[in-house]
Amino acid sequence: MDALLSSHQQHGSKILLVQSLAHSKFHHSITSSAGSFGLLSMGLRSSKSLFGIKRDKLNSSSKVTDRVKHKVTSVYDRRFQETVIEEEAPQMSDINPSFKVSSGEAYPLGASEVEKGINFSLFSQHASAVTLCLSILEGGKLGDLDAGLVEITLDPHLNKTGDVWHICVEDLPQSGVVYGYRVDGPREWQQGHRFDSSIVLVDPYAKLVEGRRVFGDVSHKLSKFLGTYDFTSLPFDWGNNYKLPNIPEKDLVIYEMNVRAFTADESSGLEPNIRGSYLGFIEKIPHLLDLGVNAVELLPVFEFDEFELQRRSNPRDHMINTWGYSTINFFAPMSRYASNGGGPTAASLEFKQMVKALHDAGIEVILDVVYNHTNEADDTYPYATSFRGIDNKVYYMLDGNGQLLNFSGCGNTLNCNHPVVMDLVLDSLRHWVTEYHIDGFRFDLASVLCRDTDGSPLNAPPLIRAIAKDAILSRSKIIAEPWDCGGLYLVGSFPNWDRWAEWNGRYRDDLRRFIKGDSGMKGNFATRVSGSADLYRVNKRKPYHGINFIIAHDGFTLYDLVSYNNKHNDANGEGGNDGCNDNFSWNCGHEGETADANIKALRSRQMKNFHLSLMISQGTPMMLMGDEYGHTREGNNNSYGHDNAMNNFQWHQLDARKKNPFRFFAESIKFRRKHSVLGRDQFLEKNDVTWHEDNWDNHESKFLAFTIHERDHGADIYVAFNAHDYFVKALIPSPPPNRRWLRVVDTNLESPDDFVPEGTPFTGDTYNVAPYSSILFEAKP
């Protein structure tokens, strides 16, 4: 989420989770017993199979103990009466269920299975009261979420250790239970508190989250979200021959992509029940192998609410959040990416199946993670689902008046360097590595993670250091987006402990400007393609710590970069005020689509020029899903809210363009992976590269040629880029001894001559490089 392109702030109205829960037919309260397990009987009117517990497991006594308290307030009474009017009353029976409860344990946080039952543990430093809310889905059906709500009030004398509230509940099933918390405490906003006990909140440590089951299902648009668990499933079988790819960073070729958008379109040819799912993704892994990438960077896959923009009337209430940069919970995989509406348990299983399939194909999995803010928005239109109501003062950065600080551009900023929040982030990362075998993480707006609890920048942020030094995360790739929306731009200076890599925003901007023909960019272009030593040659950092990219999910696609001078974001509903204005794009002579053959040919060359420059650059290359076939968003450079062809991979277009441009893109990637000299683990020294250039000071010079030397065998690579609007006669250097030059690339030629992997023999000492084109020669025996 680029600081310059961060206008997808998430705001919304007060749609309270409690509204759905208060509509519940049954609303009970239990107070926990002292000491060891105590029996609590509830002489309450309930459905025949309350919470799926068989009658023989329930105490049939009609006596209600003194410790059972009816805590239905007048507010809930009113809501209950309204529900009776609106809904047909279910068939009822008088039974007296009972639970055994004990004080429980403070750790681990979240829901955990213990010998005597299920332990629930929640941190809240400033809470004065905590109530555990439970319900059971009969048959695991979503429609039963409102079938009952049991409330167990925690006694601070018995159920609290330090700042952790805890209780153990017997008689609960090992799966199919949804749970949340009501939390009360000080109401002084100026002190930073946002407690509201009318809201049932998601446990920050819930490993699974239940909500609507199908992505974009308008019939459950205002669905609440609750934590759940599954202690019945066997450990996932990763296979006897399974192994992690463990690809060296210098060899990575990253493909940034969206799980849902990859297969959601009908053109994917998949059955409707697996389109846009983890299982659908598996079906299309062969495309990734054909393209040649060996790592995928997945846009957020933590649980988020795609309908958050539609919770109130606003200019963006037609939008569906498809990017997912609005996290509800940091442990739970996005449940609506399960196939066939399978829910959170199925999502967890199918996510692992996807990771295993990718690993079996030799492809690593990097997650785009959003620890800089949550979905809970701001104080104007809060969307309280978890952290805000549990302990706002701990989880979010506040100013001196108790107001939310906003360094994320999304209304709130996670208080990442608070010890409790830091532990949450570390526990989350470890969970994804140990439970799901994730290979790495890209941290959205990572400069936020470099701020103190008051928002001031830190030179040695505790969280950043802890991630770099953590034993469990030691094999993980860790990549920072080194800026935020508060102006903390750390490209080249992100605190790194020689481990952190960075999205190189300078590379993106300089490459765009040179290739499109801006004056005075030749020196910058040379610096970027040679590994950005000016940024990363510090201490023990390596060229691969710079993640080179020209296109990312933010901004234009590659096709749009060469087809539009200006953004066209009318579909977003904000009058064109969102999205970045500084795109360094060039439409090649016409804004948008055109039938002009010359312009179309020029655009094709420019796309290939960009891709070739990315693949021959020192550093780690990253490309965007769809650029391999020329995906267009019709000039929209901020498409986060469009669950349609604007974002979805168009498989029919890929099929139509397999020969051009897909073939060129795939061959370029494979050429890079085959030639280690293009992905060195050390910065270029003087003898490693020859710049065929004596015109560095000419501001108007837009031609650059250089030879990268392969010292062991003389397999040199000569590359030239011409960003002039006229031909340049390039003087070709002599090849190494016992070698000859073969032309591999000329982007001015038609496919398949634009890329000839085995090379076309070249004789002579000059080559006419066409306007806006590039060439690559390889020295072979």
C-alpha cells in the first residue's frame, strides 16, 4: 500500500456486532465458580438441542443456583421483542443445561484445549468486566449463528491473572463453537478508552474466524464475525517426501497476486464452487510454472470483511474490498476463500493444501501482512470488531488527548511497539510459519512498525529487531514496504539488522522515468539496474535486499502504464480524488484504447522494455499478476474495491496472447533464472561490469549500454536500452576469447524473433537499436 497511493482508507458506519447477537433467541449469563470445577445449572428456556449438546449430557434439574444471573438489560429486552415481531418463533422446550467451569489458565492466549475442557484467555489491561459469549452451530451451519448466546461473566478475583482474563469451560464440543467477548471499562474517550459492552468482540488470538461463508454474499452483508476453533481435525499431512523450497533470496522471482482474483473469473474454466478459492488456486499452478516465477506474494489472506465499505451510505458504498488490506484478525485465514462456502475450518485445511501444492511445485509463499492498522477505522465511523473494544489504549497509537493517530491513512494505527502488541504480531507470524509453512512476509506500510507508542520514529524499533532475530522466523524472507502515510520514507535506510529486504520505490520511479524517455535519468537508471548500491551497500546488506519492481497492486498495471497519462478512477466514486497523481506514465500518443497500429506496437515494445530491464537488474525482481498478458484496469490506479474483471485474471486474454506478450515475459524470467550473473549475492565491482558510456553528463542522453561479465566461463551479457525517439547505432564490444555474440532479445522485432532463447548469431561491430527498444546479446562458444 504505497504512501502515495493510499487513498483506500476504510471507513464505515456503526454496524455493531451485538445487534445480531442481541437478536438471539436465547441470552443467558453464567458466573464462573471458585476453585476447581463447579456445576452451574441454568433453568432457562432453550431450543430442543441447545448448542448441539445431547439431552443426556445436560442437567435436567429445574433448580437455578444463586450464581446464575439473568443479565438481560432493558436494551436487550427491547431488541428481543423486536425480533419476536419480525421472526417466527422457533419451537421451544424447557430444559436445564449446565456447564462446569473453573478459573482457567492465563496462557496461552486465545482458545485452547486442556484436559478438563476448553480454556479461554483474553488480555485487557484496562477492562473492568469481561463476559465470555458462546454459541454452537448445529451441523456447522452459518444460519445457526444466532441460535443461542450463553454469557459467562468472569469474576476478576477468580478469573484474572495480571492483565489476562481467563476461564475454563467443560462440556463444550471440540469444534463448531463460536465465541466472543463483551468487555467493559472506563468510558473516558479523552483517556483513550473505547469500551462498549453492547458489542461482542472477536478474540485477537482466535485461530479461526466465523462469519458469512461465501465471498460477496449480499444476503449476509452485515454478518457478524466471531472466533471459533477446531480441536477435532488430525494434524495436516504434509507428505513423506514434502520439503520446503528454501530458495536463496538472490534467486527469487516474485509474482504479486490476489488469491481470489486469480481464478474468480468465469474464464478460468473452473467449477463455480472453487473459483476464487484456495483450491481453485491449486488448479492454476501450471500457469505459474509456465511463466517461470518461483515465489508468490499473496495479497492479504487474513480474515477481512469485503463488505465494510457498504455498512453506511457513502460515495464508495458500491464497492467490495477485494484487496483485503483491512484485517479483522491476525491468525485466521480468510474463511471465504474456502471452496463451496466451506467455512473457516475448511479454509484452514485448503490453505495448507494450496501451500503444499505450491511447495511441491518449487514455489515459495510470501504473505502480504498488514500490521500497521486494522479494519476498525476511525472515531468518526468506527467498525468495532475486536481490538478497539478490548483495549483501545493498548492496541492503537493515540495522541495526548486520547485520539487515534493515523499514520496508515486508514483511520487508526496499530501500536506495534507496545510490548503486548509486539507479542501479538510475533505470535501471529510464528503461527503462519509453524502451522501453515509460510516462507516469508511482506509488511505493508512497514514504517509504521518503526514508530514508538506515541508515533515518533525509532532508530532501533523493538518489533523490527525482534522479527529479524526470532529463531522461528529465521528462515523467513522478511520484506518491508519502507514508508507510511505519515511521511516516514525509509527506502535504503529501513532498520534491518542485515536481514530485512525492502520494496525499492526509487527503482520503480527511476525505471519508469528512463524507459518513457525523461531527460537526465540515465545515471539513475544505471544505478538501479546495477543493484542500487547507493541504498543497500551498507554493513552486510546484499543486492537482493532490494526488491525491484515497476508495477505492484497499487497504481497502474503495466499495460496501463504505457496507455494512460492520467488516472481514470471514476468507478471508485470519489470524483477522481483517490489514487496517486504521480505515476510517471506515458500513453505513447493516445489516452486509453486505440486502433492505431503504430501506437499499439510502441506500447508493446515499452512493456517488453520494462520487463527486460526488471529481469536483468541486480536485486530481487517482482512483477504483478496479469502483466504477462497485458491486463488492463482501464486506467484505474486504485482498484481495491472492484470484484470484477478490473482485478480478476482474464484467462481468455492469456490464451489469446500466449505468443505475445506472454512468451516474451516467460522467456525473460527463465533467462534470468538460468544466468546467475544477473542475480549476484554481492554488489558489482569495477571488473564485473563495463559501461559503454562516455556521455554521463549529457542531460539529454537517453541511451545506455553495458556488459555484465561472467568471469568463470566468459558468458558475458551485453544489454542496451534506447529511450530516444530515433535509432541509435550502438558499437558492440568484442566478445570474450573463444566466444561469439548471439542476439537473444530485440524488443523491436515481432514475436518470436523478439526473444530467441538459443540466440541468433551476430556478426559485425554495430547494431541499430530502434527507438524505444532494447537488445540483449549473450556470449557463447
